[in-house]
Amino acid sequence: MSDDYTETLKKLDAEFEALQFDRFGFEEAWAIGNDLVQTGLREKLGIAIDVTVNGQTLFHAGLPGSAPNNDQWIARKIRVVGRFHKSSLYIATQLRQKGKTMEEEYAIPSAEFAASGGAVPIRVRGVGVIGAVTVSGLRDYEDHDMAAAAIRRCLVKDIR
């Protein structure tokens, strides 16, 4: 099972390196958020979506079927990205591999930090991590994959 975790971490490291912007601002946040909304509506997903940069929410939406609880999960996942500059799925996978909780490994409360996938760092070349694209409402790896795919589409297709 540890090999599965190791492979996942390698995949997430490669994704972290690949998903980098030359610049990121309101236009890119809108494009990614809107892309996620359209995908969620088309697939009838009860999700909440957030794009936060430097502590400012640039985009936030709750789709039918989401609830205030999703907003709380989003806030907790964003804190993980802000603290570790890694995706929340990366940190969750590390903890699963070690068999530890946030409290045990980092002495931080899980009530404030969610070791669960769904927040993907927004990374700008030459700057670093400036925020996160976050999805909540699906399984944690599905939340992660949805956020990462929207970032990838913005980078590849220039969906702005």
C-alpha cells in the first residue's frame, strides 16, 4: 500500500511542477471558476468552487446540491495550501502514508486544516504559490482532479 502512496506523491509532485502560470490575476480566476461552474452544472455536481489569491477570494460559487459545509471544507483546504505550498491531496496522502493526523504530525488542528484533497496551488513562475483553486463536494481525489483539470485547461487552451 505504501507503494500506492509513493506513486501518488510522485504524480502530485510532477503535476505541481507542470501547473505553473506566467501570470495570474482576476481574469484567470474568473476563467477557471467559470470553467468549473460550467463543468459542475453540465455534470450535475453538488459542489462549491473557490479561487483565492493572497488571501482574497476572487471567485466563489455554490452549485445546486452544495451546502454551507462545503464552504467550511474549502476554507480548511485552502489553509493547507497556504501553510505547506502543496496541494491538500499531497498533504493528505503523506499523512495517510505515515498513518498520522494533522495534530500528530504538525501540531495543528484538523478543525482548521483539512487533510483532504481539493485545493490545488496556484503557482506563478518566479514567484511561487500565491493561492489555490479549490473544489468541495466530491471524494477528495475527485475534488483535486477537477480543480487541477481546470487549471490545466486554462494553461493549455487559454480559456480566458
